[in-house]
Amino acid sequence: MKLDYIPVDKNSIPYHADIRIKGDTFTFGFNYNREGDYFTVDLYKNGTTLAIGEKISYGRTLWHQYADDRFPLCGVIPFDPAGEADRVGWDELGESVLLYIFYKETLQ
């Protein structure tokens, strides 16, 4: 099974990128907290702010707390398929941990 993922260019942070998911375009704003060694992501759609400062935590679906159809209709989950990482710091994101897109049909 091939899994889609959202690439993150750590060396360009902070930056925004338009990402197309299930026919919708979202703007992701990536940020890094050097002191705490963690990443956050902002989410926008059609110029509207949907979420600011969502911490990227290993194995936790981004924006899981929102029951709103303006958000991506899938799960965006930081995950290491090799099972070697259990966190999302500078050394992990984009290396062993990627932001995988889990569509409903992927999980069936």
C-alpha cells in the first residue's frame, strides 16, 4: 500500500505551502520552536484561518479535535513506518517521521 505524505522543508521554516488533499487546497504554515524542539502547523483554506499553532505530535492526528467539514477529510498523522521514532523533533521530521495522509479508504 502506497501512502501519501506532506513534505516539510525544515530548512525553509517558517514558510507556507499550498497542499491539495482530496480535491481541496489547504495552506499549511510550518513553524519550529527551537527551545522546545517541536514543530507547529497553521491551517488555512480559501484565505480563512482554520487553526493556528497546532503542535505536531507523534502518532496524533492533526486537528483531531475539530468536527468541521472545512478541515481536511482525512487524517494527517506524523508517523515513522519503520517504528524507530516516537517523537517529532528536528532530527525526526522529514527524516524518519513524515506527515502521512490517511484517507478513509486507506484504513479499510
